[in-house]
Amino acid sequence: MKLNVAADFFKSLRDETNIKSEIKIYESFIGLISNLENREFTEEELKSIEIKLDELELKSNPENRIKYFRSRLNEFKKYLKDKLSLISEGYYTAIGIALGVAFGAAFGSLYEMGIGVTFGMIIGLIIGAYMDSEARKQNRVLKIKSNKTGYNYSKK
């Protein structure tokens, strides 16, 4: 599936529903695809992205659309990270905070839990933010959320 076809598909799905959580998933797909359309890829990379979009079977008619498309979005983001080294905004920061809290709790159990968790979280935040800035410099960061689509959730 070509990127522009996928974007149009999700725009039509977004316009068909008034369920906020479903709209957010569609807008995440739209934003991600829009970001991919604005990037320079080799012919081989672009072809692999289109093949992956076909493999996701987006045009199937699932019973639970929210769950189905959320899992497909996560699968697509994982593919982009693994195969093309593209990450979402704040990826390393989130990992840094999680690891910082875990190590801080382990360290805090020896002394003071609150202090350990706090310092661990701060250190994780700093390291993660640094790694995110490095990824940004290398142009490996994808903006997942679409930029203000102008869509009104309180439709009709």
C-alpha cells in the first residue's frame, strides 16, 4: 500500500467515526505516514515500508477496530524502529525514566526509597533526553501525532 493511499484510508476512517479513542489512533497513523512522506528514502526502503503496510492488512474489517488498529500502529512503529532506526518522539526519555525509577528503587531500598527513586528518575530523564536530542540531530525521530488536523471531536 502506497503511503498516500494509506493516509487517505485513515482520513476516511477518521471521518466515519465519532469515538475519540478511535480518532486518536487514526490521527496517529495519519501523522506518522505524513512524517514518512516528508522524508527521503531509498527506493528499497520505500518499497519495504509499502510491503509492511500491505502485511498489516489495514483494509480488513475487524470487529474491534480500536484494538486492531492500535496493535497495527504499534507493530508498524516497531518495524520502523527495527528496520529503519526511526524512533518516536521521547522514546529514549521514556525508557530512561523507567530504568531510572527501577534502579532508583533498587538503590533506594538500601537507603531511602523516595530519594533513590527521585534521583533515579532525574538521571534517567537527563540521559534519555540527551539520547533523544542525538537521535533528533541524526534525523531519526518520527512525529507520531499529527499536527493539528483541525478535526472537531464533537462532530454532528
